[in-house]
Amino acid sequence: MSELSEKQRDSLDEDQFAFPKERKEPLSNASHVRNAIARFNQVRDVSDDERDAAWGRIKRAAKKHGVEVNEDSWRDLRAKK
């Protein structure tokens, strides 16, 4: 995965994160999108509504960066455990 420096991460707009309020899981390239999906269930202290919104941002970023997403909902990620 391509690492973001602190300066690069700080320069990202809120809409470039799956969880913008927490500034967690950047979505700036395909590698970050795949990582956001893999780490989705590790994000703590967010509501289901925030997860729904984050999943929508991830799906849009995945389409933009050509990342295939097999799950229809973030809830499907839980089922894979």
C-alpha cells in the first residue's frame, strides 16, 4: 500500500476519507480503497448511519479507482468473519 505522509494526509479533503469526521481510511487511490474495505470493521465508535455513509463513499471511490467490491453492504463484511 502506498503510505501517506502526515502532511499528505492532512491535505486531503474530508470527502476523501471513508470516515471524514474521524479522518479514518483515506480513499485517494485503489490501494487505499482496498485497505479501507479490509479495515472497515476495525473502526470504532461510529454509528451504523456513519458506517452506511462511509460504505457509500467507499463504493464510489472503488468505482473511480477500478476496485472490484463484491459486497453490497458493509454488513456483508461481518458475515465473512
